Amino acid sequence: MITCVTLVFVYYSEIADRFDDLADWIRDNKVLGPVVLAISFAIVTPLMFPGGFINIGTGFVMSRVFEEKWKAILVGSLTAFFGEWIGSCISFVCGRYLLRDLARRLKNRFKIMNALDVVIKTEGFKTCLLLRLCPLVPFNALNYVLGGTSISFMTYFLSSIGICT
């Protein structure tokens, strides 16, 4: 993160120009623009890109697109939310099917994973929702970790509404 912040300060004018270009394109494509942004968030979320940068970047771009600040906040929040929600589901599926062996090894290695799985078997929705609401639990890592538990995809999907906070 320190590297990213340093690069922003060093290349501020170039980055600002790219954000202006993006804002101009979204201004011309008010429906397609947020959809493309949400899809890009869905792609970078499984790659463990920090969600904070996504949210800040979206706010920066949307504040340049919309004159009314409430529209910028509404469209930017919905864009980031849906993109990260879809991306979290992609991460969950990767953790459940592609990285299943790694998840099993971690589960056997750390007692907390077994305890989490026991709790999820009885209170899956509530547990996942509370984990989403806790700012101390890393968002991107949790997506993969929950893929290694017994939570169903639908319960995970519905309880992930907690990322909107």
C-alpha cells in the first residue's frame, strides 16, 4: 500500500489525467460506464486488490462525472458494492473449487478454521454477516477462507450484503 500511495504522489498528474479520461467516458456513457467499472472491480477483487483503493477511485471519478454530489455518492457506492460483491463470489468459488486442497491444509493447520466451520454449520448466515461487518477481518482473504468452509454458496451470497457498510 505504501508503494501505491508513493506512486500516486510521484505520478499524480498522469494518474489525474487518466481519471479525467475515465470520467469523460463515463459522462458520455452513464449506464455502460458504471457497469464496466463494476465488472473491472469484479475482476480485481479475486486478485486481492485492496477494496479501499477501489472505493476511493470510484468516488474520485464519480465526483467528476456528476454535478450533484448525491448522485456521485449513490452511483459510486452502488458501482463499487456490486462489483465487489460479484468479485467476492468469484473469490469464494475459487476458494471452494480451485484452491480446495490449500483450504483443507489451512483448515487442518489452524484450530480457528475448524471452530469457524463448526459455527458456520449452525449459524452460517449470521456468522458470515458478522464477519463482513467486522473491519478487522480482511475482506479479500475472507472470501477465500469462507470457500473452504461448509457454508453454502447461497448463504454466502446473501450474507455478503454486509460488505455494503
